[in-house]
Amino acid sequence: MQPRNMSMSGVVDLAAVKAAQEAKAKAEQARAEAARRGGAGAGAVSPADLVIDVDEAGFERDVLQRSTEVPVVIDFWAEWCEPCKQLSPVLERLAVEYNGRFLLAKIDVDANQMLMQQFGIQGIPAVFAVVAGQALPLFQGAAGEAQIRQTLDQLVQVAEQRFGLTGLTVDPEAEPGGAPAADEAPAGPYDSLLEAAARALDADDLDGAVQAYKNVLAEDPAHPEATLGLAQAELLRRVRDMDPQQVRKDAAEKPGDVQAQIAAADLDLAGGHVDDAFGRLVDTVARTAGDDRETVRVRLLELFDVVGADHPGVVTARRALARALF
């Protein structure tokens, strides 16, 4: 069977899968979440954890939920499938080589017939991706490594640019299946810069706080505390001189005005109305196009940083954003 090229417009409805697994997955999700939160250095994985076996019972947790953190590539295979025996090792090797930019989930179709039917698979091997809860067909049948790499490159680019999914942190020293040891605290310069940012915030010097956090990120672009602090300081700076009554009036009277909706979303989030802020921008993405849509999408991703990726509102909004974009 000839490979079918990846189409970013093909979306599979996963509602039936989610409904079928809801009761059983709920208890498993609670245990998994507790384990993730309880371990130091949570979020980092070993290279061995980049390839996982998934069944129907774990699909919600291991694929749908993980897809809000990292693109999940699904390899549908069977023991009797000879082309699968050629394709699967290539995908496994590339999962490690891409170093956390995607997670490979292997599903045995003989043991998971419902998933095979839900994805509408007519033959194997078949490869899909799930990004922010939405499934995308990548290719079916045998494929050369060059084509696979091109498809994966496109996938990780879309996941990063549209949804801000930069992948998993891989720690070669971590034990497979376990949490790695906690990283040492940043050395001297970071401590002093973070303290400077805190002092600036206490003094209502938002410009100084923004610059202090940017100084940290210039040295360590992924520093979590500085990323969160910068997003919050920039939000406070944007809303500082707003007239809340006028902003809300403009947003209500001009639903098509992108800047009016963005300003109202900033004000919503600064006031603690997380779902209102995210919902406003997702709705605006859905009814705009071109540069306007991109402007709103980028601001939404920035607001995700204000509350942090683990906030339940971010998880819900990422899925809503995926539906609006696709």
C-alpha cells in the first residue's frame, strides 16, 4: 500500500473514545496526576519513556492528555504485519533522536479494535498524530525515512507555532518510568536577577521587573520562574493604564475588533477571570483569518504563560484552540 501523505486538515472526532473511557480513566488520571506532582523534576523523562505502549484503557491519559504537552504520534501495528516490523523500529529510533519533540504511542490493533475502528483505519501500518486533543492522519502503509522525517518536522513545527507545544524535557540520567532527580537551583546571577525582579514588582516598577526577567531569559530561555514572571509582569504593564469600563464597552460594541477583544481578555485575566479571557480569544480566533487570527493566537499563547501550562483552563483552552484552527 502506498503511503498517504500527511494532511493537517483531516481531524478525527475522538468524542466516542473519550466517552467510552471516561469512568475508568478518571481514577487512573487522578493517580497519574498525583504522581507527577509529587516528584521533584516532574515533566522530565528518560529517553526510554519517549516510546510507550497504549491500550484502550489508557488512551485518554496517555494520548489525549499528553497531547496538550507534546505531539503524540500513534503507530497502529500488529504482530503479523510485516511492513509494521520495518516501520516501527524507524519510528522508535526517530522518537529518541528528536529528543522529546514528540512522543511515540504504539497501539496493537488486534488488542484494541475499538481504537482501530474509531480512527477509521483500513490497513496497517497506519500512523496518526494527536495535537492538543485533535487527531491528524500522517501516513498509511510503508514510508521511507526521508518522508517520515519531513512529516515529523512539519508536525513539530505546527505543534510549536500554533499551540506553543515545545515538547518534553529529556534527562538521560532519569530512571525509565520515574521522576529524575531535582535540578540544582540556578547559580548566583539568576538569584540576584530574580530578586531584582521581585523588588521591582514590590515597588510597582513594572518596567524594571520586565527587564530583570528578560535578563534571566537571555541566559536561560526556558527558565520557568522567569517565563512565568515575565508573562505576569507584561500583563500587569498592559492593563495598568486601561479604563476598564471603556475597554469592556469597546469589546461589547466591536466584536470584530481584534485589539478590543485582546484588551478585554487582558483585563479579564488580570482580574482572575481565566476562562472568560481564554474563551474570548478562542472565539475571536474562530471568527478571524490571516494576520488578525495570528495576532490573537499569539496573545492567547502568551496568556497561557501567565497562569502556567498545568492550569486546567490552559488544557481546556488548548483543545478549544485546536478546534477553532482546524
